[in-house]
Amino acid sequence: MLKIIPYDSKYKADIILCFLLAKNALLPLAPESHSRLTIREDILDIETHYTAKNYPFLLAVNENDRVIGMLGCNILPATVSQEELILKRFFIHPEMKNRGIGSMLLSEIESFAESRGISIIHTRFAYWYKEANIFYTAKGFRKSGEISGAINEKDYLIRMHKKI
């Protein structure tokens, strides 16, 4: 039975494994300049980057108590808006895709947002993550900006948002 739970440090190794498997499955889609497997600092230290700041980091855990999906969020800084959040580290184990896990994680985050008076959810992803574009569009997200074609890291991203 699948359950969605808040981050628990006992799953740290499983989170890293799920993250790396998910990222590795996406590498063949990436242009050569981005086709290396890296792990971000926030995945290595979820406590500092999420839970200590009261930002949600959710896990999808299967009946074998293994992490098969994750989704973290950051509430945008007060200088921008406390009524908006951004989705981060939304990954599903590659063998578990298309089973509703992403929808369940997103639904939990939307409930969290509503309970906090947050009215807009943002996301961004590389243009080559075609399935992300399909998923977010199906969930009511709309494009916030287009890719510019420039080389630097931020310019290959598609930005989307959803008002809740």
C-alpha cells in the first residue's frame, strides 16, 4: 500500500537512490552539455534546506517501506510573496511512473498550500523533460515564461504556475 509521508531521516539513503535512479533515467533526454549525473546539496541535507525552514518535503513510500517518489517545496521569500511556493525535487522512481504517485504528491502539496493561504504554485524544469510538461499541463499549470535559447543554466528552463 502506497503512503505519502513527511520527510523522515530514516529514508535518507532511499531518497538519494530514488533521486539518482530518476535523474539517470532522464539523462538520455538531455543535451550533451547537461548529460551528467549530479546530486544537489538540498537532497543531501533535506533538514537544512526544507524541514528546518518548515518547508514540506514529502515521500511516497511503498508497501516494502521503500521511497518511490518525492516532492519538496520552498515558500518564496517574503520579499517576493508569502502566498506562493515553488516545487522542488519532484521525482518518481522510473519503474513506478504512470501509477498516480506524482498526482498524489502534488495533491498533498496543494492541500498544504491551501492550508497556508498560498495561492500560486510555481515549477520549473528543463525543456527536454517532455513528460513534466505533459504532467503539469494536465494538472492545470500554465507557462509563465519560455526558454530563451541562451547557454547559461537558467535559460533552458520552462517555467509554469498554477493558481489554487
